[in-house]
Amino acid sequence: MNNFVKMAVLFCVFTQVSFAQEVKFGKVSKEELKEEFYAKDSTADAVVLFRKVNVSFKYIESQGFIIEKGVHERIKINNKGGFKYGTVVESLYQGAKSKESLVGLKAYTYNLNGKEIEKTKLKKSDTFSEESSKYYTKEKFTMPNLKEGSVIEYKYTVNSPFYSSFNEIILQYDIPIVEQEIEVAIPEYFTFKNMTKGYLRYTINESRKPGNITFTNKTRKVNGRMMSTEYSTSKLDYIINISSVVMKDVPALKKEVYVNSMNNYRSAIKYELQYTKFPNSSIENYSSTWESVVKKIYENDEFGNQLDFKKYYKEDLAHILLGKTSENEKMNAVFSHIQSRMHWNDIFGYSTDEGVKKAYGLKTGNVADINLILVSMLRAAGLNANPVLVSTRSNGVPLFPTRYGFNYVVAVVKIDGKNIFLDATSKYNKPNMLPVRALNWAGRIVEKGGVSSSVSLLPDNKSLESMMMEISISEEGNGKGKARRTCTDYIAYNFRVSNSELTEDTYLEKLEETYNGLEISEYQIKNKKELGKPVIESFSFNKENAAEIIDDKMYVSPLFWFAQEENPFKTEEREYPIDYAYPWLDKYIVAIKIPDGYKIESMPTSANITIGDGIGHFIFHIAKNESGFQVKSDLSINQGIISSQDYKGLKEFFKAIVEKQTEKVVLSKI
């Protein structure tokens, strides 16, 4: 984790940069519309021509300070692949008494119609709201009259009464940005922690300007029987601290294979409030350490208090524990009950939506509803159980103390000194196997009272995929044989998640396509839904053109359709860790019977390759036998996450694997 933090945090250089000219809303040029592609990235489906984000604080006398975030963006749509950037989404937080709002939306689509610029205004019917959870709504709008070559432009303001933390300011998109300007203006009464992430180098300019608040004072006077009201004003001067970032030619964030979430590496700035100091008031501290962050979460009525409710499941628990004496038996019984009874509504969160009592009765809820019920019931069964705060892979890794970095909660039980993680939202995982979405570096165990500690979520056990196959090659180069595939742990979990609800015919069609046009028959499967047991498939098959015939020679790929034919790692350099989520082992044993009248003319040599200090190991062994030859291939990756420092070695490792697995056995006629 320390290496990752060092790698992700950027120290900014303070120098001065400025735009060549001001970009005004609505002033789109014919040159912008005529441009067919972005010269510095001709593959880009779209490009941001200009972007401006202003964050400032506004004082409302009846309300206090609110945050205003102004957004202005102009985007060129290069082709149909860029149409998706014509839909804009803002996620707005809504609390119990107040909420964020999107106001002042103006948006136009510009197209070149002959020599004239055609301007299409966004209609109200092109905007809509969507509730994504109890706490968030999404405001969306889709730009009208989109065409290849269109330029879209929009501006709006998000008003927020929640000044303790505002959304991180993104500095990098999935498409290039030609020019952008970011400005954050914060009154001297607020001290924020500035946190950066990503790999882009940029400039932060610091400056100050004066600000003031005008107060209206009302005084009532009594003169005999008459009452009058007099109004006066007073002014409070203060300093506004300004941070600005100006960037040109910002490259797109390019996706790479085996990354938990590209958002972890997207350049951005995050501001989180450390403390406030208003005139004539004492300092009020906000989150600054993990201990204080977790304590605030624990004291939330929708987290810590939920663990104390027990009456609603008391009768069920007594029945569940009948005949269970050991801690493992009790844990398995409680977990199985919650896993089968409760149905996840696909909503993340560490705070309950329905509350545990109501959710248990409804048999449905969000992540917190389900897993806090699980923790409470495990404790009531006499087990040492606690919740664990987690940030999902899609949510990113919380590098700094922040309660907004977590969006998930699981359970942990300590038995015989070992932590066993549980998540009852999934129907296909077993104890000590969290869903892949939750395998994100580390979580924080929250004990009674809000005391917390960091805990690794990365699994140690290797997940196995083993294939044993016998195949006979005919004189025509066709193949016929039998295969048996065994999957354990996360590979079995992934199989169940992807295929358990499919009909057998649909699954076999998918399998035949995966195995390069195999014709499968006599298919059998064991333990398809028996959690904790390996998934075992067996089948017979026929395959046309299993070997290649040229003149009087036959060329056979020893691993057939299982061979890795392409190196997944193509870039010269890589800044991100390689994230497989869990260690794994692929084993293949293939026995090949060659056709009568043929002999083995040449065959690959065996290989034994290791990468790094136990990071990975590849064994390839091939040998003749009475009927032909046999191949054994083992490829193991022993770490779920591999540092980017080992990327070049890993790339060369897979290059050697591809070369070895794609070598041919040459058969010639006797």
C-alpha cells in the first residue's frame, strides 16, 4: 500500500501558465466544426476543445455558506463512437434536510450546414433525473441533433450546502482535452486538505483576493403606541484563497488490461475540510485521521446503532443454531441463512437504506442492510464478528483519510486467531471469499466504539483452472476426444456468477464459441451450485481442422485452442499496477494420439521460466509416448497485484509463454 501511495501522489510545481485567449460561451467557430480529427490523437472519438470549472463559496444570509461549482465544456464529436460524450451526468447528494441542485443549464449543438453554422438548443425534454440510491440522484441531459463532426457546448452550476467535502475535480478524461482551466476559491474561514492523484504533471497557482459579506440588520423601535422597523447593513471583509490550474494538450487516460479501476489513476484534485475558524468562534475540527473518520461513521445511526438491534431475528437464530457447537458451524449456519434469505438490491453503501429490522422483514436491502444484519447475528451467536469498511474496485482506493472513500461494508469473524471475511450479498461466494468487486487492497475493521484497524483484503489461495484432455488426430487433420475441466475458488465463483442462470443449450453454444468452434456432446457438470466445491465439467468433442496439413506434413499446436496466442501486455511502459485480483494457476494436460502412417518429425523443447521473486512460474513439458505425445503446461501467478516496476519482466514472461505455447509439433508421413 505504501508503494502505491508514493506512486499515486504528485507533488506539483508552482509556475505560471495562461491561456492565449478567452473562450466565450456560444462563440463556436467554423474552423472547429471543419476539423475532422485531433492531430495529437487521431484515434480519439471526441476531444474536449475547452473546459472550465470554477468552485467558489457563496454566503446566503438565511443559510450560511454554500458551494457553487460552475462548469463550461465544449466538445468536438469526431465520429459515432463519440456520441456517448453527448450525454452528461452529474451525481447530486441529497441529505435528510438539504440537497445539491443543478441550475442555470444552457446547452447547444453546433453543426455546419453548408457555409452556415446551425445551432440546436437543448430542450427540457432532453433532461431527466434518476434516483441512484437513497442519497444520490443523477441529473442527465442528452445533446440534440448529434452528428459526426458536431460541436457540443454546455454550462451549468451545481449548488451544494455540504461544504465539508466537495467532489474531486477531474483533470483527465478518457478523451483528450485541448485546454482547461480549474479555479477553486475558498474563504479564509475554511482550511481544506488538498490531495492529488494520477500521473500528469501540472501547475498550481496560488493567489488571494478580497471578499466581503453584507449583513442586513433589523431594529425595532417603539415610540409611544407606534412601532417601527429600521434596517441597516454591515459588512465583513475577509480573504479568499485561490488555487488555479491551467493545462493544455491533456492526453486521454488510456485503458490498460488488468486494472482494478482506471479512476484510481485518473489525474484529479480532491479537497477535504480539515477545520473551520469563523470570526469570534473556536476551531471546529473535521476528519483528519482514519480514527476520527471511522468513529464518525460508527456513530452514524445508520451504521453503529444498527448492530445493536437483535429482537427481530431472535427466534430464527435459535432455530439456525440448533445442534451447532463449534464456532465454524455457527458461522457457516448464520452466513448460509442470511445469504439465502436476503436479496441484494444492487445498491452499495456502508449506511443502511431500510434499516436492518425492516430489511430483514422485506428480505431485501442494500449492502449495509444485509451485511450489518450478518454482523449482528454472528455476534448474537457468540462469535467475535465486526463490520469491515471497504471501497469497491470501481470506487477506487482511499489513499487518504476520508469517509467518502468507502462505499461498501462486509463482515469479518475471528476464529482461532484467523480472520474470515463474509459477504452475504452474493449467492455464489463461500466464507472467506469476498465477491471480486470488494477485493480492493485493504479495508478497515470497525470494532465496538468505533475503534478501527487496517486489514488486507487480498486472497492468498490460488484459484485453479485445470483441463485434462485426450484427443485423436485423423489423417484429415480433424480431432476427436474427451475433456475434463475443474475450477476452484474464484474461477469457480466467476463461473457460477456468469453461467448459473443460463440454460445448458445457451451455455454450450457459448462454450463451443470460446473453444474455437468445438462440437460438444455428452456434456456433464458437477457442483454447478454447490458452493465451496469445485465446478467439474466433462464432455466429448469433435473439431474440424484441429491440425494443419501442408503437402505431406501435419502441424499440430500441442495445446490446441487453449494456447495463449497473444501477449496481453503491449505497451512499452506502464505506470499502473497489474491487478489480477487473486492468485491463479492454469494447468493443462493434453494427450495427443497421432494418425497411423505419421511420425513425429520435430517438436518444441520443454521450458521452465520464472519471473521475479516468486511472482510467476511457467512450466512446459512435452514428451513422446507410444501413441503420439503428451503435453503438460502450468502457468501460475502467485500475487493478485503486481507492481508496475515488474511490468517489463512480466511482459517478457508472457512473450516467452506465447512463443512456447504456439510452437508446432511437425508430423510427417512414414
